[in-house]
Amino acid sequence: MLRLDPAVYEALEKWAADEFRSVNGQIEWIIDAKLKEHKKTPKKKPDQEKEPVTG
């Protein structure tokens, strides 16, 4: 679960719609971009596919 200020969520929702993404997809895109920017992208194993992270 991710808790966000309602105004932040609304802004994120509008941004996602502008780019034809879901809110979840937009959050993933933002996180991925920041990980790449800071050279923190996790190494993927050859047999590893994109799986949802649960916790």
C-alpha cells in the first residue's frame, strides 16, 4: 500500500492520463527513471521476468 496526499495523487493521475498510462504504470516509470538517473538499476538475472513485488 502506498499512501499519498490526495492532491499529489490527483496530480499523478492527471500526469498519467496525459501519457496514456495507469497511475501504477506512471509510478513505475518515475521510479525506474530515478533508479537509472542514480545508477541504481537492479541487475536482472537472465531467467528473471517482471514480476509484481509483494510485501
